[in-house]
Amino acid sequence: MPSEHRPAPATAPEASLNRLEELPYRRRQQALLREFGTAALQTRDFRQILQQAVDLSARGLGCSFAKVLEYVAVEKRLIVRAGIGWPAGTVDHVSLGADIESPAGFAFQTGQSVVSNHLQDETRFRTPKLLADHGIKRAINVLIRRGGEGDTAFGVLEADSPDPGQFDDADADFLAGFAGLLGIAIERQHADAKLQEALDHEALLTREMSHRVKNSLTSVVGLLRVQARGSESADVKNALEDAAMRVASIAGVHDHLWRGSKVGFVDLSDFVSHLCETLQGSAPEHVIQCRSDDIILSADKAIPLGLLVNELVTNAIKYAYVDGHGVIRLDAREINGHLLVEISDEGAGLPDGFDINQPRKSLGFRVILGLVRQLLGELTISKNLPRGALFTIKFPVDPP
């Protein structure tokens, strides 16, 4: 940096006195740099980072005014984005020239630190009106580089004082250190914003995909039911209806996926309620009661669980109450990181000696066992009290 932008050297007696006072002064500056570095890494609030920069840098230089100026290319001006000491209405409203004839503009255009200890007598630059109106006598301006790709400049960090005295080279270096940390924090904020934008776009695409899958599966359900109504064979009709219900269960998961607040997850309580309403519609003579804890469940768990619920409730509808109607209950709750799902009825119960693991022709039971394995879960079958059957499924729940 040219020598004319630095203060004149102190006389020997003054320099001796300054050396005695300088050590604690510089230590305080180093402590403030460390404090800001930590805060800048931990804080995600952009405005808060800018304000911390002006607050701490002003403390380090013992001055009552400081500001962050952002360059606005459209206006070719430097606008105040954060400040201390300035009146209300300054931030986001007051701007300074970004040309080389102003101290801040010179720092921005050249990248050099600008130290001016006698603004009222300054011949190199014009004194901005904002500074003149507040009686500012001395100022330091340093460039804020964002770093990262392109190493672009964000603007200028400026410290101002209405008090007589002198800023020196070490003060300019201290403020430049602040500007360097601030530039890194700004670049990180920019990178975070770009990442969030990408994640939001990915979430939108994922929801759109789930919505389209749901629509496609709904069309398949309609086709299966049309074929079922047109079939003359009772066995074929029942098989097609069962297939339609299974596909409808998967479609229900995808319907909740694209509507949900968290991509790839469903609210189990809403999903189970919706599934039971669908099953109730197919069996108006029965009463299907559902209850579930508010649990966020991944699609990888929700799809096989939905199919399991469909199979077990459908079996209860078909076989539990051979002589009439009855109640079928579903209860889902989380216990120690596992989901416990109980499906029960008060019907005739299972035959003595029933073993689901024994080979059998029923596709439904083979599907049930396969889905339990997919969930890495356990299936327990017991008698319900006072009568009926109780199916209990237990599997680990992944944290959302």
C-alpha cells in the first residue's frame, strides 16, 4: 500500500509511551478477532454476523462508529448493511459513492486499506456527507473479499471516530483481519444459500415424482377393479380385488409422501388414519378402529407397513366374523426406538395349532411373512382376550 495512506510515524517520546500501552491494546484486539471467528462459524444469521463484525471491530479500535458497506452493482454504490453509532434509518437506506474519489470507494476499487486521520483536511478524497454530518475526524476502510470461487469482493468494512488521535498500520491490519473473517462468513452464507436452494429443488422434484407415482398407481387400482367387476369367476374377482387393495396401500404412501412436510417421510398417524378409512369403506358392516402415535416414518418403512396393515385387516374382515359383523382394532405406538403395531379382532380366533410359518397356499400369509422380513421385524400371533386373534408386529424405527 502507498505510504501516503498511512499515518506519519510518532515522535520518540510518544512512541515510547505507546509501546507501554500497546501490548494490552493489541491483546484485546486479538481476543476480539478470536471471538468473532468463533461466532462467525457458529452463527447462521447473516445480519447477525454483519452486526457482530461492526460491534467487535469498533470495540477493538476504541471508536464509536463502524459500518459494513455492501457494493450494489446496479446502483454502483456502497450501501450500509450494518452499523454502530449511526442513527436509525441508516442501515439499508444510506449509501456512499463507490468511485475512487471516496475513501470507501478507493478501498473497494483498489483492494488497499485506507487510513485517514484528518478527514477535515483530506485532499486525497472527498469526505462523504454521512461522515461529515457526524463529525468524523478519522477513519479506516478495508476491502471485504468473499473468497471462494472467483474471489469476488463483497464491499467494505469501515471504522470511524469523531475523536482526535491516530489509527496506525497495526489498526488497519486488525480491521483487515476482521474483514477477512467476515468475508469467509459471507461466502459460507452464500454457499449455504445455494445448497439450500439445491435441496429445495430436489425436494420439489421428489414430491413431484411421488405425486406422479401415486397417480399412476391409482390408475392401476382402477383398472384392476374394472377387471374384477367384469370377471365371472369369484376366485378371480377376489384375487383382483386383493391386488387392487395392495396397490392402493402403496399409492396411499406416495400420496402422503408428496404432501408431507419432510421429503421421504410420512406422518404415521395421518397415514394409518387414511388407510383405515379406505379399509372401512370396503367393509361397512364392520367397525375399524385405529390409533397411532405421532411418528415420522420413512417411505422404506411405511410402504411395507401399509401392505402389512392391509393384509391383516383384510384377513380379519374376511375370516374373523363368519356369522356377522364386529370390531377390528389397530394400535401403533413407539417403544424404545421400535414401532409396535397390534391388529386385533374379537371374532372366532385362529384354529388350534395354527402356525403361520408352516407352508400354505395362501398368498396373503406369504406376503405377510415377506413384509415382516423386509422391516427386519418380528411377528407374534396370540389369542386376543376375551376372544379373537391378536397380531403383533415389532420393528426398529429409523430416526427421521
